[in-house]
Amino acid sequence: MNSEMGTTHMLHLILLCSVLGSVHVLTHGDSSTESYWLLRIKLSLTDPVGVLENWSPRAEFCTWNGLTCSDDQTHVVGLNLSGSGLSGLISAEFSRLGSLQTLDLSKNSLTGSVPPELGQLQNLRELMLYSNRLSGNVPPEIGLLKKLQVLRIGDNLLTGQVPREIGDLTDLRVLGLAYCQLNGTIPAEIGNLKSLKSLDLQKNSLGGPIPREIRGCEELQNFAASNNMLEGEVPALMGNLKSLQILNLANNSLSGSIPIDLGRLFNLKYLNLLGNRLNGEVPVELNQLGQLEKLDLSRNNLSGSINLFTTQLTNLQDLVLSDNFLTGNIPSNLCNGNSNLSQLFVARNKLSGKFPLDLLNCSSLQELDLSDNHFEGELPSGLDKLENLTDLLLNNNSFSGNLPPGIGNMSHLETLFLFGNMVTGEIPVEIGKLQRLTVLYFYDNQMSGSIPVELTNCTSLTEIDFFGNHFSGSVPQTIGNLKNLVFLQLRQNNMSGPIPPSLGYCTKLQKLVLADNHLSGSIPPTFRFLSELFLITLYNNSFSGPLPETLSLLKNLRIINFSHNRFTGSIFPLSGSSNLTVLDLTNNTFSGPIPSSLSLSKHLTRLRLAHNLLSETIPPEFGNLTGLNFLDLSFNNLTGEVMPELSNCKKLGHLLLNNNQISGTIPSWLGTLQELGELDLSSNTFHGELPQEIGNCSRLLKLSLHGNKLFGEIPSQIGSLTSLNVLTLHKNNFSGSIPSTIQQCKKLYELRLSENSLTGLIPSELGKLTELQVILDLSKNFLSGEIPFSLGNLMKLERLNLSFNQLHGNVPLSLGKLTSLHILNLSNNHLEGQIPSPFSKFPLSSFLGNGQLCGPPLAPCLGPIIREKKPLSNTAVAGVIVAIVFSSTLICLGLLYVMLRIWCNWKKVSVSSSEAGLEHKREEEKWVYREATGRDFEYWKVNSSQEKQISSTACIFQLKVDTETVDHSF
């Protein structure tokens, strides 16, 4: 035991001495030696793999890992630690290795900045720091490395601009700054690099134009500046770069046309201009690029026809012209017997015509994409001449006719897209020979017949989509042979019969879509083996029977839609997956309680169980479904109250509990559900008042509470629901008046308040609800007063029911403007007068029960027609006032005249009494003359001068009036 302890102490002592020795060397060693500085550099690095383990004073430094020494073994000329798993910083003390020619620290996890001190390594020829985590700027001191030939510091987190001092590296042959975060422009000084062969600036944020000075890089073979923000045109001067083999300017913002000068780049093998804003035609001069192997001009604004690619392009392998505005057909001279073309992509253009038969000469074609164009006609029977084809994409065209049986001879075919055409007929049985086929999309065509059993021989199939055809018959019984099947969609066909049990053996199946068919029977018990299944939709079929209990084993299920079938029994087997997001079982005959275990599906957003026979209460555990957006439990036999725990479901946008037997009061916490857009609690047994807090649901579009036992007044806060489209409160016991605040619900197109106990007037403000269209129903209440004239503003209204109230007065003529009205009921009120003529088209029943109404369709009006009292305008009121004032003035003047006349007569009598003798004498003369003549004749003599004097002094006004009267008599 003691000897073992002694050995342990000895080892610790040796280790301590070793560490102390290293520290001594680093602190007291010879700083003029390169080994001293290498050991200091080692301290700045973390070496989890132990690559630097032999960097020790005990070993000759030229034997250290990664080092290359000079011939005399005195200086380090090369340091290569690429891919060594190192982390830490790049030490500035690398500058002490003055003889260093190559420094390669690439493919590590180094952080920090690029030390500017590296500019002191005057003998450095290669500096490779790419694929690390370096940050900061590219130091301009890099420009001091006059002998540098290779600079690769890309794939880092470098920022800032490309320093102009790069242009001082006149011996530079390779410059790699790709996959960083550099900005600014490409410096014009780049043109000084006469020996540069490779310039890689991809995946940065460089902007501005490509500098014209690039033509100075006469030896340039590779120029890659894709995925930046370069602008302007592609410089025509690039046609001078005769050595250029690779030109990649993809995914920038270059504009203008493709310069024809690029046709002089006779050594060009790769030209990629995709994802820019180039326009105009594809230059015919590109035909001169005899060495070209790959050409990608996709995702631009190119137009015109494809009028190039003759037999000169014998080396062309990949041609990509997708996502442009090219027109015409595929040129006939695209391929010849010696063609090397393997990829042709012209998708999403405006190409037209029939399938280009000349393409059948492209025997080397492996991928052909003609999708999303305007091709038409039948598919050629000789399609199998393309014997090397692996991918055939003809979707979204107007191809018609049958799929040729020769398709079975294309033994290399892996992907076949025919969707979105007008292909008819059956699937040829020869398709079963395609052993490599993995993806088969025939959806959105007019194909018919049964699915051939031979298809199940294509055991490599992973995806089948036959949606939207006319396939009939049953699902092949041998479908289970497709062991690699991941996606199967047969939706919207005429399939019938049961689901084959063998489908359960497609154990990789993730999506199963059999909806919208005529399938029947029950779900096979073998479905328990579909452990990868996350989507299954069987809706709109005739499936029946109870669900297999083993479905609860499918823990990955996320989307289930079994709606509109005839399933029975419990829904419990579908509650086994905690990953459920959507469960729709609407319109079946499921019974029993709603399983509380559904609350374990924390990500559930849509739960629809409507139109079943579910019973008992809503599980309070549903309050844990905080992501629930849609809850539809309507048309069941649910009882109890609405659990307060549901108030935790703050994302609820649709809450449908209508047509159940739910009781209690409408909870005030509904006002806290700010996302609520649809609330339907109708046809239950709710009682009590409608809580004012409902006005807080500002996003509510539909509020349906009809068919309950609610009472009290309709709260004025209903006017806060300014987004409301539908409000149905009929068949309750609401009382009081209709709140005028309802005018604020400007978007209402359906309003039903009938069969309540509402009183008071119909608010004229209802005339402001100009979006009302479906119905305005206020019938069977106790409303009184006249029908508001303003209802004539509801020009979109189709149904109006005011029957069984206590309304009186005339039917407003303004209602005749409701040209959209096709149902009207004003019956059983106290209305009177003539029915407006536009309403004569409505049936007699619309007006019955109003004793004083007349006119078509009722009996004619016999007496004077009582016209509707219209409110006077301000102008009319002013006219009436002026008329009254004027008439009053005339009446006053008339009264004044009468009073003066009476006064004058009285005055005349009083004056005449003083000369009674004279008057008496005149009277005697008068009578004497009458008697002498024997006739009743009065002769009025002209007054004497004395009489005139008396008359003038008695009443001047009287004299004037009499004189005027005499004048008028003549």
C-alpha cells in the first residue's frame, strides 16, 4: 500500500515538474527561437483532440504536428492545422514566424478577429483561415503580404467592406471571401490583380455594380459573386476575360439584357445568371460557347423564343430556362444524335404547341421539366425513347388523351408528374414495370377506370396522389406490397368498397387521404401498425361501425378527419395521441361522453364533434387546451353548465355549443376571449341576463343566442361589437326597448330579435345599418309607434318582418325603395292608410291583421286617402312662418280699418245732432218726394257745400274711401 502511494506521489511530482518546466521555458526561454513563439501560440488555442500534444520543449520542434521546416531545420516555413478541432483565438504572435510561407488554420472553430499583425509575414504565400467562426473586419494590413498567392478567409462571420488594399496583392491567384457578411461594393482595385485566377465572393451582402475594372483580371478563370445584392448591368467588358470558365452571378439584382459579348467567352463551361432582373431575349451569340456544359438563366424576365442551342453546343449538359416569359415552342435543333443534354428545365414560361417530338432524340436526357406552360395535345406514344429519363414533369399544361402504355419501358423513371392536365383513360397496367418509380402524381385530371393491381408491383413508390379524377372500383387488395409508401391520396374519386387490411402493413405511411369517395366498411384492425401515421382523412364516405380500440396506439397522429360518415360507439380510441392538432368527427353517430384524455393533446387547435349523440358535460380539463382556436360541440346531447375552466382558452376564435341541453347563465368571462369571432349558444336552456361584458369581444362576427330563456334588457354594450355580421337573439324573453347603440354595428347583415317581449319604438337608428341583407326580423314583440321612415335606407335588405307588434300609422312610402326585398311581413299590427304601390307584388298574408290598411293586394281604398305626414324641410318651415306673419299683418290692418270706420260713424252722428233741424228738413223732403211720385225710390242729392264741410271735418279717411268707391263704380 505504501509503495503504491509513493508511486502516485512520484507521478504527481513528475507532472508538476513538467508543467513548471514548460512555464519556465515560456517565461524565461529564448524569445529569439521560433519554438518559443510556437509554445506561446499553443497557449491561445484549445486542443480537445490533442493534436498539439507533442508541442513540447522535450521534442525537436520540427517534429511537432502540423509543422514544415526549412531544409536546414532551423525555421518553420509551413503550419497546417486544418480540421484539427481547435478553438480559441488566432494569436498575434504568429507574426514572429518570419519565415512562414503557408499558414492553414481552416476548418476549425476559431473565434475572435483576424490579427492585423499577420501583415508582417512578408514571406507568406498562402493564408487559409476559412470555415471558422472569425468575426470583425478583413484587416487592410493583409495588403502588405506582397508575396501572397492564395487568400482564403471565407465561411466566417467577417463584416465590413472588402479592403481596397487587396489590390496591392499583385501576385494573388486565389481570393476566397465567400459565405461571410461583407458589405459595401467590390473595390475597383480588384482589377490590379493581373494573375488572379479565382475570385469567390458568394453569399455576402455586397452591392453596387460589378466594376468595369474587372477586365484587368485577364487570367481569371472562376468568378463567383452569387447571392449578393449587386445591381446594374452585366458588364459587356467581361467578354474580354478569355480564360473565364465559370461565371456565377446568380441571385442578385442585375438588370438589362444579357450582353452578346459573353458569346466570346469560348472557354466558358458554367454560366449561371438565375434570380436576377435580366430582360430581353436570350442572345443567339451564346451558340458560340462550344465548351459550355451548364447554363442557368432561370428566374429572370427573359422573353422571346428559344432561338439558339444548335448543334454547336455539343457539350451542353444542363439547360435551365424556367421562370421567365419565353414563348413559342422548343426548337427542333436542340438535340442531335451526339447530344450530351441530360437536364432540360423550361417550367413556368409561356411556351406552347404540342409535345416537341424532337425532344425524343435527346436520348441522354435524364430530367425533363415542361411544367406550367401551355403545351397541349396527346402525349406521344414514343415517349419511351427517353430511356434514360429519371424525372418527367409535364404538370399544369393542357395535355390530353391517354397515358401511353410505353411508359412502362422507361425503366429508370423515378418521378412522374402529370397533374393539372386533361389526361383521360385508364392507368396502363404496364406501369407496374417501373421498379424505380418513387413519386406518382396524377391528380387533377380526368382519368377513370380502376387502379390496376400491377401498380402495387412498384415497390419503390413513396408517394401516390390521384386526387380529383374519376377512378372507381376498390383499393387494390395488395396495396400492402408498397412497404415504402409514405403518402397516399385517393381523395375526390368514385372509389368504393372497404379499406384493404393490407394497407396496415405500409408501416412507413405518414399521410392517408381517402376522403370524398364511396368507401364503406370499418377501419381495419391492422391500422395499429401505422405507427408513423400523422394525417388521416376519411371524411365524406360511408364508413361505419365502432373504431378499433388499437387506434389509441397511434401516438404520432396530428390531423384526424372522420367527419360525414356513419361511425358509432366511443371516440375514446382517437384520444391516444398527445400530438393531436386537429380532430374533426362531425356528422357521425358517436355516443357516450367526451373523453377528458383529449386535454392531454396540448397542441390541439381545432376540435369539431358536432352532429353526434355525445352526452354528459364538457370536460373541465379542456381548460388546459390553451392553444384551442375552434371548438364545435353543437348538435349533441350535452348537459350541465359551461365550465369556467374554458376561460383559460384565450385563443378561442369559434365557440359553438348550440343545439344541446346546456343550462345555467351565460358566463361573463366570455368577455375576456379577445380572439372570439363566432359565439353560438343557441337552442339550449340558458337563462338569466345577457352579461354586459359581451361587449368586450370586439372581434365578434357572429353572436347567436336564440332559442334560450334569457331575460332582461338587451345591454347597450352590444353596440361595441362593431365587427358584428350576425346577431340572433330571437326566441328568448328579452324585454325593454331595442338599444339605439345597435346603430354602431355597421357591418350587420342579419338581425333577428323576434319572439321576445321588447317594447317601445323601433329605433330610427336602424336605418343606418345599410349592410343589412339577409333579414331584419322584429316580429312577435310589443313594439309600438310608427314604422321609421329611415328603414327605407336598407337598400340591400331581402327580408323584413315586423309582424305581430302594436305598430300604427301609415306604411312609409320610403320602404318602396327596397328593391332587393322579396319577403315582407307587416301583418297583425294597427297600420292604416294605403299600401305603397311597390308592395302590391307581395301576397295578401303580408298585410293581414291591419284593419285600416287598404289598396292592393288588400281591398281598394274607398274614402279620402290619408297621406303620410312627411317632416317639413327647413325651407318649408321658413315659408310657413313668413306666410303666418304676412297673414297676421293683413288681419291686424283689417281690424284697424274696421275700428276706424266705427269711430268715424260715431263721430258723424255726434256732429249731426247739433243741426237736427236741417237733417229733419232733409228727411221730410225725402219722404215728400217719395209720396209725390208714389214709388219706392230714394234720390240721394249731392251734398251741399255745408255738408261737404261737415263731412271733411268729421272724417277725412271716410271721404277718401267713398271717393275711391265712386271712381270704381264708373
